[in-house]
Amino acid sequence: MHEVNKRIEETNATYLGAGMYLFEPQPLTSEQKAAFKQEMAALRRRIQEAKERLKQEVC
């Protein structure tokens, strides 16, 4: 087990005790940011399409 309130080596995590961990954000490269934006845009499209299908099924 890890020591409480001590950062875990070679990770971005700190063990807080009781099975809880704190993960610190990691900076993203421009390529990672672009990929994330594309994934979020695709997710928004799928959500919108699902909403439209639901409206059609209900009406």
C-alpha cells in the first residue's frame, strides 16, 4: 500500500488514504488537444442524433 499524502513515484497521483487518490492534470500537446476536440465534437453529434431519434419515437 502507498503512504498517505505522498505522491506515487513516476505517476501524477497522490494517495489520500481510504482508497482515494488525487490525480493532477497533465498538460496536453497540441496534437492531443486537437484529438480531444474531435472526440468531443463527435460525442456532441451522437448525443444530438440520439435526442432527435428519441423525439421522433415519442411523437
